[in-house]
Amino acid sequence: MEIRIISSEIIKPCSSTPEHIRSYKLFVMDQFSIHTSIPFVFFYSGSCKNSHHLKNFLLQTLTYYYPFAGCIKNGFSVDWDDYGVTFNEASVAGDMSKLIKRQKIELLEQLRPYNKEDMLSAQVNLANQVNHFDRGRVAICISIRHAIADACAVAHFVRNWSKVANCGGSLIDVKDVIFD
């Protein structure tokens, strides 16, 4: 499977984090997990020819998930400085259904925005990659530092991102925003 990065950029939230919550001291257990990232891959059989909309809806969603757009400072705290998140687009030569049937982890890991080591050395807490396969199929991979979010928080983030994307605007209920 051959993957070629088409574009890579840093996406910032559409509004700044309030000044009074710019820094957050990590819980002791989270300090142990700053060197761990969690990847999630979502496969779509429909086509996504233009990722511009995904980027716009991502920056709207990040306004509510400001820790995701921050960076780890000195291993003990998160600076919510609106640094941004990585957003890559890639072209994948091959058929997505064959990749899914093989179920080989080393092939799936190629869909990540960074490999494990790069993600942990990068400034970002969240990285995304939209992988365009043959026949218009798409796999979106989200990789996040475990110190920032667990699976439940990422599930809420993805649900809210897709809710904004499907409805064409910011419809996030603050009660549905979970990131700690």
C-alpha cells in the first residue's frame, strides 16, 4: 500500500481559549501517559472529494475542545494556547476493502497522521489524517495523546465533529463536551 501526503497544516480553533483557563496541571496518572498516543480509524464508503469542509467543521469543534489544540509543557501541565492540531490529507493507492479484509495492524498504522514516535515528539496533542482511497472511499484517522483524552472523550469529540459537519454549523451542546 502506497500512501502519499497531499497536504499538511495546523488547524487552529475558530475562537481563542479564555485567558483564565490557559493552563491545566495534569493529574498524576496522566503524567505517566504523556508518551502514549491513541489512534482511531473511521472508514467511509462514501466519497469525500473536498476536505475543506472537514477542516472548517474541525476548527469549529475545537473551540469546545480547547485542550486538544494545546500542547504539553514540561510533562506536568497542558498549555491551552490554541497551538492547533495537525490536519493531513493523503492519497492511498489501493482498495480500502482489501485493507480492511487483511486486518494487519502494520497496514492500518500507515493511515496515522504520524507514526508513534513522531506523534510523541510533535508539539500537537491531536493529529488527523484524511486518507483518500481508490473509488472515492475515505478513512479518517485521529491520533491523540492519552494524557489529554481517553476513548470516551474522543468518542464525544468525534460525535460532535460529525454533528457539526452533518448539520452545517455549530450545534454542540456544552453538556456533551467531555475531555477530562
